[in-house]
Amino acid sequence: MLSVMRRLLSSEARKDFSDVVHRAYYAKEVTVITKRGRDLAAVVPMTMVQAAARSEAKGKSARPPRSATRHTD
């Protein structure tokens, strides 16, 4: 489970990148990197990426092949 989501300016994230990565790994913290008030990217725990990949793989395998759903008249 994620503990926190925080926002960090890109200049701060660059300066403290090691800390941002460690927070993602150890504290399961999501850090959104911003610049001029816009969200640019996020540093997330790898477990979150793996869970999303598993979920996507399950969703793709549950769908019928495209050729099975097409109708040709």
C-alpha cells in the first residue's frame, strides 16, 4: 500500500534524486515531478509498476481476439 503522494519541483527532484528513489523503494511513496505548475512525471515504487503490468496482462488475455469480434457482411 502507498503511504504518501508528494509533489516536488523538477529542480528539487534533480538535486535530491537519490532521496526520491529511496522514498519510493522504502516508504512506498509516490513523488510527482512538476515544472511551472504542471505535472511532468512520477517516481513510483517498482511494486506499483509490476502490479499495473500484471493487471494489464490479465485484461489483455481476458479479451477475445480482434478477428473474433469483427463482423464481415
